[in-house]
Amino acid sequence: MRGEIMSLSADSLFLKTKIALPVLKNNLVKRKRLLQVLQENTNGRLTLIHAPAGYGKTTLMAEWVRSSGQASAWISLDERDNDPARFWRYVVYALAMAYSDPPDRKLMQLAGSVPDLSPEVFLDSLINALTEQNKPVVLVMDDFHLITDKTVHEGLAYFLQYLPEQIHLLISTRTKLPFPTIKWTAKAQLTEISMTELQFNEVEAALYYQEVMKLPSELTFQAKQQLERLGRQTEGWITGMQLASLALRYETRLQQPDYDFPENLRQVSDYLFHEVFSKLPDSICSFLLSTSILPRMDAAICMRITGQPGSRQLLQTVQQMNLFLVPLDEQGRWFRYHHLFARFLQDRLVHENPEGAVQLRLKAAQAFADLGLMDEAIDQALAGGAYVLAETYLEQHFPAALELGELVTLLGWMERIPEERKTSLELALYHAFVLVLTGELRQAGDLLEQLERTCRKLEDPSRREELLSGVLFVRSNLMFMDGDLQKWLSFSESIMELLVPQNPLYFGFDYNRREPLVRKTSMGMKGMLSKTTETVGIRFTGVLEARGWHDSLINLYVKQALCEGYYEWNRLAECRSLLRAIGSTRPGSRTLGLLVPLRMIEARLYAAEGMPEPAQHMLEEAVAEAVSLSGTAWLPFLQAQRARLYLQQNKLAEAKQAVSLLGISAKDKPVYSLEFQYLTLVRLLGKQRKEREALRLLELLKPQAEREQQLASLVEISALQALLEFKSGYANKAVDHLQQSLLLGGPYGYMRTFLDEGEDMLRLLQFYLQRSAGEEPKPQAGSGQSAAIQHAELLIGLFLVSEAENEAKKPALLEPLNRSEMDLLIMLCQGASNKQIAKALALSEGTVRVYLSRVYGKLNVSSRTQALIAAQELRLLDGYAP
């Protein structure tokens, strides 16, 4: 892949030229008066440069950044940045590179989380991450007028509202900003540079003609008068002055004092562009017209479009002639045309040779696709009306765009294909999937119904079944979004037996890249698991496995959500059974979104069964596995879970040490993306008798959980608020919070959220029942209070389950180990590797692996750590020295 594309992480690519500081000409006219304005106002919040095209906004900003030595993050915006995920990803990339080289690691991790967070959570996380930085940075956004997406506008307004003081925002635009800025003006936090300030004065104009355009000193008096006249007419418009200078070189009649120029800037630019263009050599004209359709170009792409092997020399010639070619990198490899010039050339191309323009678009689409620049390839195919080719590229690029979370971009492409020109049912299904993911549920449902009717009429049984399989998948996601389980069950009755999943996009889609609990994702209905969802999940996974799709990610994620549900419902035997089934698959041991939640639930399960040491071993193994899979972003969740286990054992010092590694404090403004870590800190603060600090964090986290509609979080936060208020002596507040938690969690069978809090929760529940027994039910509470009391009674009964029952739940040896297998187990206990075991027992490593598999099978486990834990529980190694 060419130097235009750069990878910053395993799952994201970006165009370097979008965040590169523009290259400046050597003979630039210094705008000292404007540079001083910019320099004097960096302590404010925002500087806005607004003027029509051609007034030198980009050049001024780039000149100031270079001359001031100010650390800057630059982003050159274009129409595709109207996708919020893409817009903010590039903003974070630019900031990450501004802060350090290599790019700031925490910011890069945040960039990778864009698809997984809501806009509000992402912006809170970004603002907090920037607050931690000490170095002042100017964030420059060039051509903001191209951004029309309302979500991006709202996000930037929010970002500006809470901008850390060390960040200054510098924006260029042709229009006013699409959100109010009056309060920043009132607070002297906004500096504006308008068209009037950007106009060249007489001194700057003279320097421009002499030093930049190199007009001959012997220029006629009439020519000089005409330039002055044009300068007055265009009000110091820099591009107009450049055009006039070029035109005067080619056409002497323009020097006549009675020659009339058009009145407005658009007419002047088109007229002068025509005058310049008409005098150029044919080879240059042909090259300019052919390449005008390219949003960015290098010599190789130009050669593909024009068929001219001398494209590199032609680019250099165009640049030397000052023909509005803008370099995009320091190496002089990538270029684009000035927007006004590109528009003029494209209009002329379409007017003179419309069929040729279409063919050039097709060549450009293929050239960009060959370079892996699929955004440009799809845009060119659509612009050329090549809808079949566009659909082909869309199907190829869909998984990558989906991974990046650029859903608005995907929808925009699909909606540019006229309904009568759409040929692919597969792409229509993709369209429905994106509509579901963007919350357009009614439109998605209508499209799915139409697709289902069409698919059932297909003559090819293989394609029919595969498409109906996809329809089922997308409808399942729709069901998870709107909660219409009965409709899904009715639909599934007629289609389940036809399910033949083939498309990895659907059945291999990774639903979880940042959440330590799968049941808090959309696949787990954000914690709203119920008897009905259990029925749906069991039926869905049963059909998948009957068709041989045991290891598909969708199957395993549904199972993991059920597994976590079983744990929450205190159905621990069923939880362990599913854990083993998931862990024994390759995706279960290689996909971090499954592996980490699986290990965390397994650790909780051991702790619930009274075995804290195996629980800690399980987390240690998970840390090693995550590191081996380059999953360092998951380590804070595992560290926080270790701290929780220490707190359950009353090992306060160990818990404090574990929490200290999370990089958070009680003084923070917590963000939802770190909720698991902060709720761990809350528990530690409670143990340290710092209830007020802990309650402050919960009060800040709770509205975020409500905004995200996370039932699991709300139940947990309310329960913790109740415990902390109770410990502080505020019984009434404690009862109110507890009742809220019981009312939220009771209908969904929440048990372990309460049980895992231990004796403190038992005492609070008993107090709640005593208080309720001595009070008249509140009139407004109705049946709700009775339901809360019933759930509290159930929880108290579970608290009193005997230790003997826990012992009975421990696994039993399925089959006795023979002498060789015992020798193997002893060596495992001693920490020997497969190679060391093979040497000691005179076996091949392959044979050792076979023996290990047999040992694992008899112990009913799937890993070394699990084998050692099982051996310890079964007392198989008693009498053997480690």
C-alpha cells in the first residue's frame, strides 16, 4: 500500500495527508498583521477565520503554525468527514501525533474505541484525556464549512464547551459556525478574522505581484491600472489577484483600461480561469481536465487516469506555472487542485466531453481501489454512475467500514444508488443492517420485510437460504434493539430450519471490543436478560450448532451473554457448563471480547463457590492470555476484577495496590467507558470509610448509565449507593436507593449483583425488611414496593444457603487418572513446559499434547491453570511436593 495510507493500530488506517501541515511556498507574502492577531489570542478558547474561497485562510493558518513554533494538531476536512466516527477519529489521530512521537498511547486507544462508544461517552473520555495533558496544543480544523452533519456540529459545540484550557481551537470556514458562539465573544474567548481582515492591502498586493507572481517590472501602466482596478473590484481577493496576474501574461487585451470584468467573484473566477486555461498548451489542458476529478493525486494515479507516462513531470510543470496545484505532503508526492480551479475544470470537462468524464471516473475508481483507497473508489464509481461497480466495492469495503464504525458514510453511499438501479439483494441486506445499527428501526423493519418477500421468491435454493439466513440475523439485531421478542419468535418459527449461515460478516461479527461484560452489550440487551431472552438464545444457538456453526462468533457471544445471565441469576452450575463450552472453542480462546469476559465470570464463579485462590489464578492466566494476543487495552478490567476479589477477602492493602495501577482517583470526573474501574474504586473507598467520595463518583456515573440505558449499571450503582448511605448512617436514603435497585433488577432476576456484596448487603436487606414491616406502604408505591420486598426476601434466603451446598457444586473427577497421567499432572504442577515434559518422560511433544488432552478431558477442564485448580479441589496432589 502506498505512502498515502498509514496504520496506527491493528484495526485502523488513516490518510496521513489529512492530518499533515500544508506545505507553504518559499516566496510567500508574510501577513505580519494577521500573524500577530493569531499569536496574541492563543490563550482564548477559539479563533475563527471565515471568508469565501480564495482568501488565503489555509495559508495563513499554516504560516502561523510554522512561524510560531506552536505545537499543533491539523486536520484538513472534506465531505466524507460528515460521518461522526470518521470526524472524531481523525481529530484524535491529529491530537495524538501532536502530543508525542510515537503518538500518545492513551489517545490512540481512544481513537480505536470510537465505534464502541456513544458520542457523549466518547467526548467525555476525550476531554478527560486531554485534561491530563500539560503541553499547550492548537487544534486546527481547515474547511469546516464542508461539515454539514448535525451530530458532528452538536459534538463540536459540546467539545468547545468543556475544552481544556491548554487546548486552543482554530477553525477556518466559508460560513459562520452552525452553533452559537456569542457567549465566547462575551467572555473574550473568541477571536474572529473575517474577509475584510484577510484582504490584501496595497503593500501586500504589491509584494504579491512582485515576489510571488513575478510580474515583470516593465509591466505597462495600463496593466498596472487594470490590476489595481481588479483588486478593488474583488476587494483584495487573493485568488482573483493570482488569476489576474496569470491572465495578463497570456492576453494583452485584458490590459485595456476600458475592458470590463464581470461583477461578482464567481463570475470573475470563471472568466479568468477561462482566460488562463485557453492559453495553455494542449498537453497541459488535457492533463488538467483529466485529473480534475481526483480529490487527491500522485503521479501513479495521474498516469492511470491520463495514460501519460510523463505524469510526474506534468505535475511539476503545473506547479511551476502556479496553476493552483496544492501540495499535500513535504515529499511533494501528493497534490490536489484548489477547490475553485477543480470546480471550473470539472464543469468544463462535463460540458465538453460528458462521456469522457464518466470514463475517467471509472478509471479513477479502479485506480483508487487498486491502492486500497476504497472511500475514493466508491465515491468515483458513484459519481460516474457505475452503480454495479459501486455495489461491488461497497460489498468489499463494508466489513472494514463497519469495523471503523463509519455508519453514516455507509448509509450515504447506499442512498446515492437510485432504487431502480440497485441490483444486489446482499447489499440491500447490508443496508438494513446499518439502519438497525444507527437506530433507524422502522425503516430497517420495512426493508427487511420487503427483502424477505423477495428472497422467498428466488429460484436458487442456496442463495435463497443464505439470504434468509442473513435476514434472520439482521432481524435478530433489530429485536435486540427494540425488545420485540415475541415478533422475533414468531418470525423464527418459519425460517429457523432454513438457516444456513455462510456470510462471515454476520456470523463472524465481533460484537465486543471494549466491554468486560457481554450482557451489557446490545447482544446482551444491555443487561435486560430475561426468561424470554433465554428462550430466544437457546433456540438460536441450538439451530446454529445443529448446522455445524458451533464456533461462529454470533453463537459464542449469545452463549456468553447467557452464561453471564446464568451467573447473575445464581444458576451457577449452568454458568460453569457454558463457560467450559465457550472456552473449549478456538474463538473463545483467541477473541478478546469473549476471552476476557469469560475469564472474569469464571473468576467470579470460583469466588462465589468459596475458592478465592483459584479465582485469582484464573485472572493471572487471563492477563497472560491478553498480553499474548496484544490485548493490553483489556488489562485494566482484569486488574479491577482482581481488586474486587481482594476486597471480598478483606485484603485491603492488596486491593489498594491493584486499584493504584488503574490510573484513576476519587477526584476524577468519571466517564462511562471506565465505569467498571470506577465502580471498583467506589468499593475500595467504601472499605476505607470514604463514603462521601465514593458517593460523589456514583452520582456522576449514574446519569451516564441512564443515558446509555444500561440496566445492569443502574442496578449496581443503586445498590452501591444504598450500601454507602447505610454505612454513613443515612437509613432513609439507603432504603430509597435499595428499593430502586430491587425494583430495577427484580423483574430480570438479578441476584449476584446483591449477593456478591457480602455481609453488608445482607444486613441492609434485613434492615429494609424490618423497616418495611413497621411501615404502611406508601400510596404511590403500589405493587412496586411489594415486588421489592419479595425480591429482598428471596435474596436473604439465598444468603443463608449452606456452605455444604457450595461444596457439592465443585466438579468431580470424571475418570481416574492412570500412573502416566499422574506423572504428567505432577510436572504441570512443577511448571514444566511441554518440551521439558517430553524430555523427562522420553516422549515427543506431540504425544505430550495428546496426553494433556486426555488429562484435561478427565478433569473436565480446558487449560493448564484449570487443570491445576481442579487437581487442588480434588486433592489429587496431596502428598506430592511441587
